[in-house]
Amino acid sequence: MRALMVGIGVLLVVSVTNAAETNPLDDLTASVNNDAASLVALGDLQVAAMRLDAAKRTYKKALRLDRKSGEAQFGLARIQMAKDQFKTAKRACLKIERKFKKKSVGDVCSGQFWLGNGRSARAVEAFDKALQKGDVARGKTGMGDALRIQGKYKEAIATYDEAIAAGAGYLALLGRGLTYEMMGNKSDALKALKKAVDSQPASCLAHYHYGRLQTPGETGIRHLKTALAMRPKWTEASIALGDVYLTMGNAAGAAEAFQNATLGKTARGAAFYGLGRSLHLLGRTKEAAAALKQAIDLIPNYADAYLLVADIQYAAGDEPAAVDALEKARAAAPGDVSVYLHSGEMLFKLGRHTNARSFLGQAISMNPELSKAHALLGQIACDRRLYDAGRTHFQKALDGDLVGVDAKKIRSQQGACKPKK
């Protein structure tokens, strides 16, 4: 990667490409009713959007209006959970439980604490206490979340349905949608997530999950942008937006989204890899290589990043660096068939047919349906005058997955794979 490894610096000029037209959370903040319950609901949405300072002000305003508001105190505990201050949050929830023994708020607080700590069984116990106190909506929603985490998807769906029937809001719909997604039922997942968005347009979580699950297109982009308008430094949402743009062939939009994803407090290798892919498509090779270096620094075994580095070095005419990157990709992911296929294809282009045969053969041993591997092996065999073997590989290519190949071209090659008169 030597000469191509330059500093990224400021890669892109910030523009309004990824900005949403409206911000539902700001609209709600400006119009919220001046009562404790409405303010607590707003604070909860602000916490989800990681607007923690704003949420703290909102909850404290609710407490000034109602000093006995356990819900506002629960809200302050939510902030501590969002900051990963779980010991402090646990003490706060226990304090709320003792202070409001006849109400469910402390139990729901404790349930959320246990969910955040990955203790779903303890969370169920807490939510069951909320149910015993008559809080079916939140108790069942929390139980649904716990069941989803445990992988008990059918039970989770039934529990969310009970929560919704009891008047639960968008969080139950959101959980229901995520559960359907985990079950592989995208259609019902989208329906539930759309209802979550409609139920609470100021939920960045609802917009994010609905947007990322959409078939790549303007609807998904719009909802992801809305989520980012409410939570601008949301790494996962920016990566999802970048992926959608890449799928749609908009490399410039993808580069901007991935660049935004690299600006958060916690750097993500996927963000730098996506940025590298986008910049490579834009022809900004040196910047792409620099982004990929940062991806690899964060994730040393990032096979896909090494493969793209190999492509960049190959295009730059640096054969040793390209081959070195391929070796690192194979070392990082020795069980990934795409790594062997990529290696075989590049070595074929470099004229290293013996090595190419080895890697293409390894790829086929992992997936016999790889048409591209068979087509390349067919070309190598025919070049070596092994015509029967060549035609056999071409036929296997035609019978395979046909991914990345032109069937018409393969038939032509198959017909030409014979001794010249």
C-alpha cells in the first residue's frame, strides 16, 4: 500500500445532500404540552436520539411541574443507562421502586436496566412485577423485548400483541417489527415498523429501522435522513444510508454518508471501508486507499478491505502490493469463498495461471456452483490446449449460479475451445 497511503484529511465538503427536510423531534419539542406526562414522553425520545443534555432539561422541567413524578425520575435514570453508567442507574431504579411501591415505574426502570445489562431473565422478573401492578402495556412490551433477545420469537410476537392491545405505543410496534425481521419475515416487519413510524414520527429508532429495511430506494433514504436529522452523529444510520446509496449507484452520496459515519466518537471499520469503496468508485484512489488503511487499522482481519486494496494496487500497476493484499485477505478469512475467487480472478489477470488455478479450485471446492470460477478455469484449460477439460468447465459455468458472467460469451468460448485447424 506504500505510495498510496496518504492521510485522509478533510475528504469532503459538507453539503446538504444527506439532510432531511424536516426534523420531527424539533417540531415536537417546539409544540409539546406544558405538562409532566408530555415532557417525560419528549424526554424519552430525546434520550433515544442521544440528546442527553436536552433530555435532562426536559425531565427536570417535568419535575418542577410535578415533584412527585416517578416517571421523570425514571427518565433521569434512562440518561444514566444511555451513558453506560449502569451502577448509578441501578441505584436510581431501586430508589424509585422503594419510593413508589404501589406503582409500576420502578419495576419498569429495573427491567430496562436488566435488559441493558443483557440479563433478560432478571428483566422478565421486573416486568412481571409491573404486570402485577396493572401496567400491562409496559410490562408486556418489556417482556417482549426480553423474549426477542432470548430468541423466542413466536412468544415475543404474541407478547407484543398483548402489549399493543393494552394500549402500548410505538415501542411495542418497533419490537414487533424487529422480531419479524429476525424471523426472516420482512413483509410483516415493514408493516409493524411503518406503524411505529406513524404512531410516533419523532422516534429516530422507528425511522432508522424502517429505513434500513426498505428495498434500496428513495423511501429508505428519506427515513434514514429523518433519523439522522434527529440524531446527526449516529454511526449505524450513516453507514446504512451509505449502503443504500452504494446499492443505488450514487457513489457521491455514499461517500458523504460514510464520511459522516467516521466522525462519531467511536470509529467504525465499516464506515472507513464504505468510504473507501465510495471514493474508489469516484476515482479518488489515494483517498480511498487511505480510508481502507484506517479500516484495517481498526479491524486487522478485514478481508473485504484487503481485497479492495488489492484492486486499487492492481489498477495502479503495483503487482507485488496487490498480491500482498490478497495474501493478507486469505490470512484474515481462510474460510471465505469470495476471497479465493477474488484471488484467483486477479492472479488470472496477472497471468499467474498456475496460482490462479489453485485458488479457483479451492473456491469451487467450497461452492461448486461458482460460474465465474469455472469460466476462468475453462479459459486456462483451453489456453493450455486441454480442450475437454476447458469445455467441461464452461458447461459447469453455464449450469452454475451465473453470477458475474455472460452466458452468451461463455457459450462462444465453449464452442471455440477446440484444436485449431
